[in-house]
Amino acid sequence: MKAMILAAGRGERMRPYTDLTPKPLLSVGGRRLIEYHLNALAGIGLTDIVINHARLGQQTEAVLGDGRRYGVTIHYSAEGEQGLETGGGIFNALSLLGHDPFIVVNGDVWTDYPFAKLPRQPQGLAHLVLVDTPEFKDEGDFTLEHGRVHDGDGTRLTFSGIAVYRPELFAACQAGVFPLAPLLRQAMAGGQVSGEHYSGQWVDVGTPQRLQALQSWLASTQGIGDGTG
């Protein structure tokens, strides 16, 4: 099984930190955000990792290299200066991901989610990890009922950015810029998206304030020192 870490977002809400540094390369707890994922994936034996990048992407390659020091092999999927959005970015990387289901995780989230729980063969086209909706969001993204994810009425949870996808989810797509959500909603309508609710630690590190809050929490609960540069 292979995995992809999404690292091509521009990080507009994280400015000024992201004026010179891609958001997944920002540090918290003395480690870059993306390094937490690399270590977690390597820890469950996933050693083929695809990372996409756009603006400042060469910096990502220069910092992470071939992945050897993390115990993985990194393959890069370059998207140019503007990026391809989530759907287009994954589609662009399919040749690197192969024909089997693969894990995708957002490079700008911090979590203690145990990746070993993810199904290697999802029942359907996708399996999503959902979390409680954070305070900064007005409402969640999807509902979860009996292990199936829907876009209907009910208690709405937030998509964590952690998922397993089958390449077939993108079968009707063409190369270019496009979002992922419409593909997922179409698959949900056909009962093809399973899911789970994770109640552990998860942070969407989308703003300087959230980055600082995570740093403070790590320092107080785990004794991890500063590292926000």
C-alpha cells in the first residue's frame, strides 16, 4: 500500500509564515508538520510516499530529500506554481500511486490518529476519517451512519483529511484543476463511501493562531519545546 501527503496548498490563511515556507514545512513541537506524517506512516510499514507540491515546491524537495532519513522513499508530484486543488492533485499523482487503494493525508493537519486502523481494502470507493467539528467551523462536512458517510441530514462531522481511496474514484476525471468534494459526494450518493469517527487528537493547523495553540498544548501536555519557525 502507498500513501500520499498533500502539500501543494498555498497556505493563504497562514501568512506571513507561508510567504517563504510551504505550510507543511512549518514546525511545531520541534518537528515539521509533514514529518509527523512521514514518521507515522513509516511506523506502520508504509515506505512508498508520494508528496505533491506547487508554490515553493523545490523547498519541499530540498528539505525532505528522498525520504531515506525517515525510513521511506519519497516520490514527488510537481503541480507548477498554482497547484491543481485536491482532486486534480491526486489525479495527477495516480501514476505514482499505482492500481491499489492508497492512503491520503493532508500535510497541514496534526493528529495522533493510528494509521494502522485504516482499511487496506475499503468497502467502496473511499473510506474517510471524520472528527468532531472544530469551533472555527459553522458546520461539519458529512454525516456518518452505520459506517457509511452521507451528505444528508443528521449530526455533521468534519472530514479530517485522512482517507483511503481507490483509483477508480477518479475513473471519469481528466487532468486539470478540480476539487475532491464533488467526487466524494457522487460516490456517497451511490453508497460507496465508508467512514469512521475519530475522537482523538486532531488539529487543522490553518492559521498562525492555531499553530501557536498547538505548540502551547504540546509544551504543556508532552513537554515538547518551541519550534514554530
